[in-house]
Amino acid sequence: MARRSSPLFRAAILLTASTMTLTPFAADAQLTPMGRADSNRPLLGKLQPPLVSAQASAGTLPPGYPPAKCQSPPPPASPPPGHSSNVLANSPFPATWQAVLDSFVAEGKIPGGVIIVKSPDWGVRVGVAGKANIVAGTPVSPNMQFRVGSVSKAFLGQAILRLEQQGKLRLTDPVLKYLGDNPVVAGIPDIDKVTVKLLLQMNSGIKNYLEGTNIGFSPQITPNRAFTPSELMADLSGKPPALLPDYAPGTTYPNPYWLSVLNPNFPQNPLPWPSPQGEPAPYPAWTYTNSGYILLGMIAEKITGMPPEKYLKSLVFDTVGLDDTYFATTDKVLPQMHGYTRYGAIPYPSQVYKDLCDVTQINPSYAWTAGAIVSTPWDLLKFEDAMFERDDLLNAGSKNKWFTFVSSDIHPGWEVMQYGVGGLMQPERAYGTARGHGGAFPGYKTLLYYFYDQKTSFVLAINNWDQSYEVNLLDQIMPMVSSAVSTPSPANAASVKSAQVRLRWQAGRIYGDSYDVYWGTDARAVTTASASGQAGVQRKTVTAVTATIPVKPGATYYWRVDTHASPGQPLKLVIGPTWSFRAK
């Protein structure tokens, strides 16, 4: 079995492979997005425009692999509108957050990226860096459309659950109730035991169709080829099928604590044994596969009588008000943010392009309802709010079904990742538990996560799908978001009647040896102030979690507290959010 990469990295993908059976694939290759091998992969060098060319040649591949073809970079798409849909009032990233994003561009890890963070304390913060189009030199903008990859599963999951909410299907319905007249689908092993819920929850056991060479090689050798959904499923069908199932539908496996901790013979004998306490309840087995979300797309098409570009628009895009989001059906209409990579998808085991290749012009039909949606960071934020903060799409009853999680994956490395009923991941991180989805499409990575405990939204779009840079960015920026001071006194937006105001706050996850307190009457100036100074902003350094400042009646004051961490803390400086009060 192939080695597994880190759980959240594998979560942020469009297409993930499990065991590879193709020859000449290296048996111990580590699989990452789209099944690419990731062992000992070199970091990208400094990013320079000349790297992107039609002459970019394939890297060294084992015998039998067709060389990847890097097409000439397509012409720039029409420029983004000056004001795209769903833009919110926002402030720039704090300097420490922005420095992280800037470093990924400066080190050549990504051509460009956009990150939006939204929370009650922080408001809406936007970080941008780098280029959307290297050749044209176009800077990245949160107004730009890009390919969201497997975040498409979150859209499709909402559409399926809305059909259930409308009484047009049941989660317990067998797949063959809707697709039994399709001979390709009917030929998938054990398909008669697969239900809609098993597809939604990655618990069907059906193999990922992209592990087949027919589809897997396509983005590199025939990027403009169009596929039908039945063609995508063809390697799963037949006698015998080219791709055998991972496991039987709905499989469970013994509790891992039962197997490993309580068993004195583990790992030599990792099987349950008699115990007076009784055996714990088994864990459901789930494995990430795109095949289920192709079949779900076909089911929705059968029920609605519409193609996905229409039923997704009707059931989700228009319901939420996502004017810049669409289901892509052709490689002739391109997103404004171009996508780049040096690495191939399934089943290439190594780097396939000598330098960065512009792979924007790939026919999206090879991902279909598993990953063909195009959106903007602003639209994704609006979609996330509609799912998690409001009931625009699902009522309470439907959300109760949606929030039914498969507790663990059968494969090591996924233990901290749960999966809900419909395009819903729940990763556990040291800084909080998130719900949402990750995505990858050749040239792009996306994260769409909502941290319930902090009521914090995190939306990321980068235009390089090499390595796990999207997760690196999440793991470096979210600790700074969640570790800042909190619980301000006076409460945010309160009124205070005093010429001397005593400010108080609670230390965050990072305790400080000292705190810098900034205050003034200009919100943006206070938000962007630093120790080097800012016109119109005053600063005081204290060692306690309180400070007294002078104010003048009749003015609104803004204030911020930065934490200088104690020795040994993972972060040295944690910038705080900006609060306000009215002096009477």
C-alpha cells in the first residue's frame, strides 16, 4: 500500500489516490493531491516569468509513461470587474499574517494567492500577494475567478441535500433506483448495495476513477479532451473492472484504541480478543474517492432533468446569490487567475514539467461534478456563511443529517479527519476544529473552512497545486488568528464616560511577557500601526493585561493590543484585533 501524506493536505484535494496497481508505478511512492508522488520533492526555485513556456519539458519518468505536454500559455481572460459580487468591507492582513503569505511568493512556492479571514473580533481581513498571470504580470485580486477543485463537492452536497429536503430523494435510496438504466453504472461491483448516503459520506468503497490511466493521464497528454460522466466511470465497470473496489460498501473496522492500546500482542496480532469489558463500537471505514461525487452528479441530473450547470445554479448559486460562480463545461472560457504546476496528476509518479507550466486550459469535464466549479474568494465566503452561519440552503432538519460524521478513515494518517453527509470535512487542528472542504484542480488549491469554536471563516485560493502549500499557509496563519488577546473591556463599540479609560483584555493562547497597546481616533491607522510608529496613533507597553489611557469626550477611539510572547512560545509577536469605544 502506498504511504499516506499528512491528513489535512490530503483533505485539501480534488482527487486522491489510494493503493496504486498500475505498472510501472513505484510501490512505495507517497501519494498526495491527484495521486502525485511527493517523496523527496524539491522546492520550487525563485519564481521568474521565463519559467512559463510551451517548451517546458517533462522530468525523468519511468519507462512506459507518456511525456506530459505543456501547452502554450493561453491568452489572459477578460479582466475581473472592478467590484465583484459579495465584496464585504474589509481591512488588510496584519503585518505578521501578510509576511507569511509574501514569503511563499518570494520563495517561489506559489505564483500568487488570496486569503480571507472573517470573525467577530477581526472583522474581514484580506491578504493578497503575487501574480494571477505570470506572463502578463497581472496581480492577484480577491475579485478574480479561479478553479475551486473539490470544494465543488460542498456545492454538490448542498444540492443533493436540498433535493432530499424537497422530498425528491431519500438518503437511503439505492443508487440503482436512479441510474439502473446506465449499463456502465450497473456494472460497478456491489453497486446494488450502495446508497446515496454512502456516496455522500465517502463510505461506498468505490475506487477513485482517476487511478485509471484512461482519465489520469488526460490533463497532461490530452488536456482539451472532453469526457462524459459514463466515460469517467468506465474503468470501474465491466468484468472484471480495471479498478477494483477499495472495500465493501458501508464497511466498518474495529476501534483502533481497542486494537493497539488494549491488545498486549499488538502489532504482531492486531486483532480483537475476548475482554470482560466488551468490544467497543466499530468505526465506519471511509476513503476519499471522487467517483461517488460523479455518481451523485448523475443522480441529480436524473432527478432534476437538468445538466449540472443548471441545477447547481438553481439549487445553490442563485439561492445564495453567487453571481461570479459557475459550473465550467468547456476549456474555452477561462478563469482570470491562471493555474501553474510542475507535477502531474494520477498516475504520474514524479515531476513532469521542467519548469512551471500554465495549465489553466484543461477541459474541466475530467473532474465534472467532483471538481469543475469556478468561483471567487468573495463568493466562497458568502457560500460558507450561507452553510454555517445561516439557513439559506438547509433547514435544521437537513443540517442534522448533514452533520452526521463518519468518525475515522480506515487508512492511517486520516484519524483526525471526519467526513459528513455531503461534501463536508471536519479536520482537527491544534488551533481548532474546522468544517468545510479543501480543493485542488491542476494549477490550483483551495481551502474553505469554518472554525465553529471561534466563529471564524478561512478562505484560501492559490494558483499552484505543488506540495502542501495551502495547508502550510493555514497552519501558519490560523494560529496567529486564534492566539491574539480577547474579551476587551470596555466591550467593543461601548460608550465610556471618563477622561481616563482603563483598558483590560484577556491573554490569548500565547501568553505575553509584555503587551503593546495602540490607540487613536483613526481606525485604519490603529489597525496598521507598528512599533516603528504611525501618525496619529499612541502606543504604550505594559506587562499586565490592563492599561489606562487618556481620552477626549465626544470622540470614538480605536485600540489594539499586541502580544510579545514569553520565551519558548511558538510565536514571538501576536498582533491583536482592533476594537473601539465612544468617549462621552
